Amino acid sequence: MRVRVKVDVRQPLKKDTRVKDKAGEWCNVNFKYEKLGVFCFVCGIMGHTENRCEVRYSMEIDDGRREW
């Protein structure tokens, strides 16, 4: 399913969420984003890249894993 939504880009983008189906059962919905501008793969916030991410530089050890 593809939907168009408005998102507050000052907050980190979500990777997934839980919703109830018609039967009342919980299921996970994974999000895919299209046409993003400058995006940080470390903290999930738009407006900077991981090279300028405060979260990345505050990490003691950067193992290189990115959840995005």
C-alpha cells in the first residue's frame, strides 16, 4: 500500500509501527520513504548527514551499524 502523509521532519522518522487489523490482532507495518532530502542514517532526522550527526559523535564506539 502506498500513502502520502505529512510528517514533522524535526522529529526522527519512524521505521515501523504496530496497528490492529480487522480481526483485532496486532501486526507490524514497516515504512519505506521516497524522495527524502538530506537524511541522517544514524539518528533518523532529516536536515543533516551522518558526517555531521551529534548523536554519532557522542557515541563512545561507532560499530558502523545503521538501522536504516
